[in-house]
Amino acid sequence: MEKDWSFFDRLQQIVMDITLAENFEVVLSQDKIGDDGRYYFQIKCWRLDAITGEMGYGYGSKAYLSEHASTSELVQTIFGLYKAYYEHEARETFTWQQRRVFGPHISVEALWDVARRVDLRSARHVEDMV
């Protein structure tokens, strides 16, 4: 039989049961809007900032949580945030010819400008070629 816990207690227990790589942690917090702000998970990591070169905390995206979510959904939400954080760091630190060609902060307008500049082997995608 499942315990009759408050939503916050449930979330805290889930976070306590998760282990991440060194310097990573799961943040459980609440919006600062009123007393009934939404709870969210976020990944936090002590790391070398790829832009400034200084040590500091990096924070991933927030995932707002539903009281109706199952434990599996909540654990998978944390895993998804963790993967996204790793990918973000990989995109920031990967360079080709001294540029962050897969950088996570490239504007969508800049990507749109070059969206038809593709490198394809297939002639079936001729409409995408410049």
C-alpha cells in the first residue's frame, strides 16, 4: 500500500533516491509566485563555464510537475533533464575549426538563415539544397 504523503514529500523522496555523477544534483524547488507556486525539478552542476572559463554552477531547464504524475513519470522527468544537461554541455564544449558549430545558444533566426544549406548524399532531397 502506498503511503499517504504530501506531493512535496513524494518529490523529496524521489530526489533523495536518485544518484547522479559527481558535481551534479537534482534541485527541487517552487516558483516564488505566491505560497502555491508550482514545484519543479532542475539539474544543477558545479563545472567550468565554457564561455567565461570560470568555475561556477550551471543550471539546466526546469520541469514543472503535476501532482497526478506517477513516480515513474517523475523519475523519467529527472532523467530527461539530466540527459539534456549533458547534451547542453557537450554542445558548448564541442568545437570544429574553433567554433561551437552545435552550440546550444545559437539563435533560431541564424539557424533559419542557413537551414537550406545541407550536406546530403541523397538526390531525393534536392529541394533542401541551395
